[in-house]
Amino acid sequence: MPFKKKAPEEPDFQNLPRHVAIIMDGNGRWAKAHGLPRKAGHAAGAETFRTIATYCKDIGLEYLTVYAFSTENWKRPADEVQAIMDLLKKYLREAIEKMERDRIKMRLFGDLSVLDEELLALCRETEEISERYEGFQVNICLNYGGRDEILHACKSFAEDCLSGKAVPSELTESGFSDYLYSAGVPDPDLIIRPSGELRLSNFLLWQSAYSELYFTDVLWPDFSKEELCRAIAAYQHRSRRYGGV
Ligand code: FPP
């Protein structure tokens, strides 16, 4: 909800971006700084996710997309990977219980085929419930990579061409978008990366063509509603020209 006092970084809540995407980075460094195991950083990061997602819904954003686990994150120690998967199960179970009441829709973007049965079933159930109604939508990128997504889309399109459902010369940018995991979701207006890293790390490569980028040194577990407002206010001062003048 809006701050009580008008702060310089207060955004215009009547003119919000439709879609904000976040690279939830810095959990490991946060844990180290607090003398805790990396798993504790992810647990703190998951709580921040809950706080920020709730706030995004309260202020009236339409879409929030978060990068929870990349196609490259399997390189991490097995116990850390397991800890992240367990957190995802915990939060998806919670979402399943509350999403109908709270009017939250969820989608998973990524190659889910390699997930364990339990997590896969939770992902499917979450998406099935979401199909029943409209509302604020959270997209969780899980085993997601921008390049992997584009490759997956190319393969699906090629198969449709082989079966006569599609014609190569008729493919448009918007038609190609329909083959992506994010089909039907507008491109992110604003991409936020906390923790001081200045790169996209294979996140939403196709969809980010005209996204505004916002970087902050704050580590994800410390990311707050005020920080989000700062990012949105900065976004509102940008001039989006999409290649025009
Ligand atoms: C990046 O920080 C974070 C991740 C790879 C995992 C993010 C996962 C969660 C926040 C928990 C589960 C998510 C949901 C949606 C419930 P890092 O570990 O790379 O941090 P570092 O760069 O400081 O080491």
C-alpha cells in the first residue's frame, strides 16, 4: 500500500507497470554475511518472495515473474539444490491452499520434465487451479533458461511445420512468442536484479528486448516493499521509445 508520507521514491500507483520480473539473487551472500548456511539464505529469500508477491498483488500489478531456479543451477551442491526444491514444494503447497481465496494465479516457466514426481504434481495442480479464474498472476521460472526456452519453442514450431499446422514463412514475432513458456503473458516492463550483479543470466532473453532494467546492491533476502517502490518509481522516470524517437 502507498507510504503514509509522500517520499521522493514513491511511485505513481495509478500508472504501474503491468509486468515486473525479478532475478532473486544474493541469497548465498546474505547467508554468509549472517554466518548461516546457504540453505538459510534461500529460506529467507523465499520469505521475501512471499512478501513481495503479496505486495505486488495489493498495489495492483498484473504479473510478477521470478527466477527461482535456472537450467544452470543444477551445478550447485546436491544438498543446496534439494533445499531449493523443498522450499518450492512448501510454497506451492501453501499457494494451492490459498490461491483461490487470495485470487492469485500461478504459472511455471521452464522444463519441468526433470523434476521429481512430487514437485511436478504440485506444479501441475497449481497450474490447473489457476486456469479456473482470472487475477494477479505469479510466474515462477523453474529449471528455466532463456536459451533453452527459445530452443524448445523452435523445436515445437518445427514440429508444427512438419505436421502442417504451421508455415515457416508466416511466422511472426508475436506468433513465435506463443511457443514460449510465457505464451499469453505480456513482456516484462521492468526487470529487477538485486545483489549488485549487472547481467541477465539467461533470464527472459526473448521477452526482455524492450524491458527497463533496474539494479540494486541490496541482497534479495533484504529486498523490501520500499525497494520495490524505488524500482517502480525509477521505471516511471524512464522514457520508453521502443526504437522510435
Ligand atoms: C540466487 O541466489 C537464488 C537462487 C538460485 C534460488 C532462489 C530460490 C528461492 C528464493 C527459494 C524458492 C523460491 C520460491 C519462489 C518459493 P544465489 O544463491 O546465487 O546467491 P549468491 O549469488 O549470493 O550466492
